[in-house]
Amino acid sequence: MKHTIKLTMILFLSILGFVSCEKKEGTAPQPELVVKDYYPNSGRAGTLVTIAGSGFSTSIADYKATIAGKDAEVISATADYLVLRMPEGGASGKLEVKYQEKVLSIGTYTYQDLTVSTIFPTNGMEGTQIRIEGEGFGSTAGLAEVSINGKKALVVSVSDKVIVAEVPDEAGFGPVSVKVEGKESKGQNFKYQAVYGIKPLSGGKGTRVVISGVGFEEQAVGNIVDFNGERAVVVESTDKQLVVLAPDKVSSGPLSVNINNQKITGPAFTVVGKPIIGTVSPLSGPKDVEMTISGELFSADLSENKVYINNVLISVISANAEELKLKIPGGTGSGTVRVVVNDQVTEGPQFKDQNLGVIGMTPDNGMAGTQVTISGTGFSTNVTENQVYFNGVLTPVKTATENKLVLDAPAGLSTGAVRVKVDGQEAVAPTNFRRAGVVTLAGGPNTSLFASYMTAIAIDQQGNLYVTDTNNKNVKKITPAGAVSVLQANGADATFNTPFGIVIDKQNNIYIGDMGNDNIVKITSSGQRSIHASGFKPGHMSVDEAGNLYVSNNNSFSAGLVKVIPTGVYSRFAQAFSVTARTAIDTDGSFYYSDQSSSSGNSIHLMTPNGTRVTDWVGSSDGGYQDGTSALFNNIGTMVRFENKIRVGERYSFNIREVDIASRRTTTLYKTNGNGFVDGSLLVAKFGNITDMAVDKDGTIYVLDAPNKAIRKVYLK
């Protein structure tokens, strides 16, 4: 029995010891006590001194504080701060705190009238005004001096207990000190903050933006970042760098960082759309071939563009806003070309990892019989081993090298893909070959169908063209097949004094401006003639969806525009001063015109449906040639709307341009090859002048080429 009791006691004590050990091992370790700062370092008896740090015990009884050996009262203790009261009868000297047999040397404390108790705010940017509270700031001997981390601050105002000072540039991190009559007192540390830059400066939702600067909080939650007022997520933070994600509702505007309610404004962030991939050349090829990606909204900064082929990242070797170049590394496998610009992703066409590839075609447009050179890799030097298809039409190759094929565009040519097949591999050209070019529909320099002075052209719903043949005092009708006749009215040839402008409405009513008779003649679709309006000299005309006419008034240089409603009543169209070129009107009533007076005819102005005028909507008064969103034109001679675009004919530089209404981006449809009379591809065709233009339902352009007495047909597809 005794033996049993003894064993039980031993077992009980063993379990108790095990539990005790287990509990001890599971106890969280006491954090190390660290002193970071103390303030103020001077003052009178009773001054409260704050010691900042971490790992403090929250029990006041755990501490004993002394100043030059005299006890100082500990009045508050938290995990991060101790607060001491300086004793009466104390002397300047070392401030020490004893904690669990460990003596912490805090620094020195000076008994004097000057003391810095608090500062607010304790962080901010250059120019921030801080309020310094304390005692002994007033002096009759000289103004108090303030420094932050040793750098002199501008003192704005001083009283005995309050100083207001401005934070100097690059103040850094350090104490705010006040000097008065040879005495100095140090207060809290101040943290200088600044945003030096952001990268990238543009992007969209989810773009990863790196903010460089100084004085950021190392805990992400301490930094509030917003993009033009929309808060962003901070994903990384250090004292000198923040990484944030642009918010879902990001908009263009300044980026700011807010720390402890102190806002630092940085550069503006511009919202742009995803990159637009136009063409990728080549769409197949071997290692070391250069790939060119053309499009829009790329970055000129190489590091902001990433290109993947089949999910393999490829280094970009050159970049601008509209073109990226890279070298194909080989071994990527076949797959999608993906472009990422500032975390904005766009997927492009498929790329084939193979030897055969088509880099480009010269020209990339033309008519049947146009000689075309195809450049690329992996061709056979045996012409019969290269099979080339123009939109499905097999076309014989005339000459061949490993990198070049020469052939003629086939009969029956239509716009479409060009494919090359060699030894079981197939490659596609980066762009379609366009059946495009210029043919003469009617007339020519050595013909007499038209006189040498023609002024305007219009097209009806059936595709018939009408031209004001001014010197012949009539209007010529040209059928889609090119047959020419005189316009009939009331059963006879319609004649005029000086026919100038012409337009056709949706009901096929034809309006001719007879400038010599100061009237506008209306000829209905059934051939009935009447005077529609009179009392001014009508020049070029356009018509809106409601049948209102907008007519250049050629009474004088500054007569502007006249608006003629369907009843024939007219009035001056406000704000347009000198308009000599044909105007264009959108379906919503937006009115586009070029003013010779305000812009020398080199830009397009917009009049919105509510009457707001936008000067230089596209272009500027400075003439020139430039595409894109900062386009330049050289003397606009005519405009015509097709779908959501405006096509522009330049009178003397012979270019045909196209403006996208939504983006205001200008592209060139035909770039001049010089003055002359040549049919053929867009790379060889020549005009004597772009006098006026009309566009059919398919987008084909008809150019009135007055110097050549011809109607020219411009195919674009």
C-alpha cells in the first residue's frame, strides 16, 4: 500500500513538472527593449520628457529613472513610450533609466528656461508649416533659430511659447531644434517626405506603379496613395519606394501620398488604353529574324513594353509609341503574340516557330499585273517550289532567292491574305495585299469630254457621278461604267451661267450652285428644275441628314457660310468666316470645316450640334504633313464623311488623308507621288490636283482631277 502511494506521488510530480515545462516553453519571449529617441532634452523642473522606443514594460513599477543621480518620476509607461517628470532641485546631466537590473543611458538633459515640448505635424514635405510648442522662445536679443535635422528652417512667427516654421528642402529625418540667445533645445524627430517620381507615368486599371521618394512609412498601411482622388492598393513599401496598383476607376490626374494626414502631391498619371496591335511582321520565321510590331499606345521606354510569343518573354530591342522591334530567339514554339504595356495586355496574331516566314511585300497594294516583291526567309531558289496565293489565287513566281520572291499580282485580284507554301510549311504575309490603286473613270488630258475648269463632284444613291463642268456651263453625269452625258432637266440639257458647287440629298434631289446667277438650282430625281434659293453667290456645298444645305458664300472673302433649310430660306451660319473648301457633316449634326482666314486652310474646325466651336479640332494653322493625333495638313481643298471618318483632300500637295472622328487620329490613304497623270498602284499614281472628292457606299473615292480634265477612281480595297 505504501509502495503504491509512493509510486502515485512520483507519477503526479512528474506530470506536474512536464506540464510546467511545457507551459514555460510555450510562453512568448519578452521583446528586446530598444530606445530610439527622447525629447525634449532641456527644460525646467516639472518638464515632461518622453522616451520613445519599443519593447517597454507597461508597469511603472518596473522602472527607476534618474537625472544626474537624482530620482525622476515615471508617470506613464506603454509598450512604445515612457514619460518622466523632471524633479525639483535637479541638475543638468545624464538621464538614465534602470529596468530589471539593466541601466539604459538615455542622453543628457539640461535645466534651462528653453524647452521644446511638442511639434506638429511630425512629418511633411518642403514648405510644410510646423507648429513648435514649448517655452523660452521669446527674445529681445535676436530671433529664435529653428533647424530640422541640422538644416535651417524659415521661421514664420514666434511667441514665447509657439514658433511656426517652414520645412526646408531635403530636411531628412532628425530632431527639431530651437536656439535662443546661445541656448538650444531639441524636440521630437521630424520626417521629411517627398515624391521624386513615378514610373510608369501612364497606364490603366491594375498598372503597377513604382513611386520613388523619401520618408514613406515602411508599413504599407501607413501610406495612403490615390490617383486623382481614387485610392490605390499599396503592395510594397520601404522608406524610399512604394509599389501600388492603379485603382479600378483610375482617371488622369495627379498622384498623391498621404501619411499621417500630410498629403504629398506627385506627378500626374495619364490613363491610356490597352496597346493596339496593327501588324506583326513576320508571322513566322527562324531564330535571329527581327520582328516588328506596329500599332499604337506602345511606350518609348523599353522597360515598359513586354512581348511574349507562346508565353515566352522576348526582349524588346527598340521602342516608340507606334513600333516595337525584337529579335526572335527561336525555340519559342508556335503560339500567340502578346504585348503588355504597363500591365495593359493585348493579344495579337499567332506566330509559327519555323524556317519559312514572310517579312513584307512591296508594294502592299496594286491592281492586276502590279509587280510585287515578297521578302522573307526560307524560300526556295527553285521558282516552282514556291507556291504563292493572293487571296486564294495561285500566282506563278517569276524569280526566287532564299529571301525574295518576285511575281505579278494575278488577274481576278481581290483584297486578301498572301500565303506562301514551301516544302510543307506555310507562311502568311503580315498584312493583306489590297486591290488598291487609281484608274481613270472618264476624261483625261487629251480628251474633250470636259472643259479645263471643273469645280465639284457628287454621287447619287445609284453610284452615278455628277460634275460641274463650269466652262461648258453644264453638269456632266458619269455612270458607274464611265459613260458621260449632260444632266437633263425638264426634258433638255440643263444649262447654267457659272455652275460651281453640287450636292445630292438622300432623295436624289440635285442642288447646283449657279454662282453667276446668284442662286441654287434644284433638280428633282424626276428631272424637274426650280430655283431653291437666291441672293448670294453659292460656292461649295454639303448637305446634312435633314436636307439642310451648307453653302460657301463667295460674295466676298469673309462672307462665310450660308445655311439653307429645305424650304429654301437661308441665313448666315455663325462663326465661320472664310470657308472656300467643301465641308463635312456627321449624322449627329456635327459640322466640320476649314477656315482660310483663321487657319490658312490647314486645319479642321468643329461646330458641335449645340453651337460650340472647337478651333483646330484636327491640325493647326501651321501647314505640313504629319499623321497621328497631332496631324498637320497642307491646304485642305475638300472633305467628305464616310462612316465614322472624314476623308480629306489636300488641294496642292495631292494627299488623301483620313481622320477618325472618335480618336481624331489621322492616317494617309494616298501619299502624293508628285504632280502628273498616272494610273496604277497607290505607290505610282499621280494627280494634277485633288479638286474635289466623292465617296460611294463601298468607300471607293472619286477624285475630280480638274487640271487633267478627268474623273479618277481610287480603289482602297
